[in-house]
Amino acid sequence: MALLEVKNLGISFGGLRAVDNVNLNIDKGQLYGLIGPNGAGKTTIFNLLTGVYRPTDGTIKIDGVNIVGKSPSEICQAGIARTFQNIRLFKKMSVLDNVKTALHNQMKYPLVTSFIRLPGYFKAEKEMNEKAMEILKVFDLDGQADYLASNLPYGKQRKLEIARGLATNPKLLLLDEPAAGMNPNETAELMETIRLVRDHYQITILLIEHDMKLVTGICEKLLVLNFGTELAAGTPEEVLNNPEVITAYLGE
């Protein structure tokens, strides 16, 4: 069974059909790319998958469970986490605390325990610190754990946002243009990090990206959108040699 099954997905905004009859099957542990020209509907699909928008039609299943109609928080608990094209860190909090904010929903202790600092609170805080540092180490950010997030270089802020998404313990991690604004060296480092995250945590990753070197370097399959509809799907080699994709996406 595929981890993510999307069937006949569509959404209309008034008279505008933004996404129409999109189908997507992603197996567990797969690195999958969603590509297409600007305005093709890629981020709209991410918003549908995470409950920001409710589809006009179609189904979205994670591990066989239909999540259409659930709230973003319920969908996060079901196992879908995302990053954003524009970085949305808590800039005035430390790197460590940014990751810990995503761990709080996994800590199970009564509210009164935190108010009066009972032993359970300190135990949970210790566990969160250890877990957060473990995640930061994967991203080579453990040495900057006490830095303000705003003081990190741009490339490391990007990595921190992915680390925070990973801290929600997702089954499926959605990355929205993770290499946006990065230089080639940062992009190459990010590629290795994404592979490491997938392999180390055994999670599934779906990403939107315009950097074709990154897409072809790490993605095992691609879906190409154009004007909200499927244009092509398959391996990177198959897709990027498709004449329709070359015309619509590469502008040739």
C-alpha cells in the first residue's frame, strides 16, 4: 500500500479551476518531486494535503485513512508535516527551542505538572532537549543550538526549518522549495542532508523545487503539473525527456 494516495484531486476558487483531477501515489520511503512552471498549482496541492484548503473533489489518504475535511493540526497528528517557501522560523527563539516547539505535542503530562514544575515536567523537558539535540546533530546544527534562529546564515535557517518539521515525527514530510535562495554549495549540502534524513528516519519526502540539479539528484519519481493538471509522471529521466515537459516547463 502506498503511504500517500491522492485520487482525482481538484479545487475551484469561484470560476477558477486551480487543480484538476490530480492523482499521486507515493510509496513509503520514497523521495518524490512535484515540479512545474510558476502558477502550476504545486503549492495549492501542498495546501490541500495539509488541510489549509479543502478540496472541491477527490480523496487524500495517508496510510489508507482519508484525511479530507480534517484540520491542519489533525493532519499533522496523522503524520504530515511541511516547510514553506518563505522561512517561518521563530526568529527570536534559540535554534534548540525552535525544534522543541514541534516536540511539545508528543509530550504527555498534565498541564498542572508544568505550572508547578513537578518531577514529570523536568523529565519531559530533559527528553525534549535530548530529542531536539539528536535532530539538530543530523543537520549539523547542534553546535549552534543556543544561537538565535535569526543569527543563523540563510542556508542553515533553511535546514532548521526542515529539522523543526522532522521533530513532529511525520510519516510524510513536504518540502516547499527547500533550496530557494541557496548558493550551489549550500544546495549540494542540502541534497545530502535530505538523503540522510530519509534514510535515517525512514520517512517519505515530497518536495517542490525549481532547482533541477537537486530534483534530478535526489528524486526517484516526479509529477509535473501545468495549469493545475498532470502533464507527466515517471522517473526524472523519463519526465525531463518528455517533449511536452520540455515545452511547458523548460520553455523550449
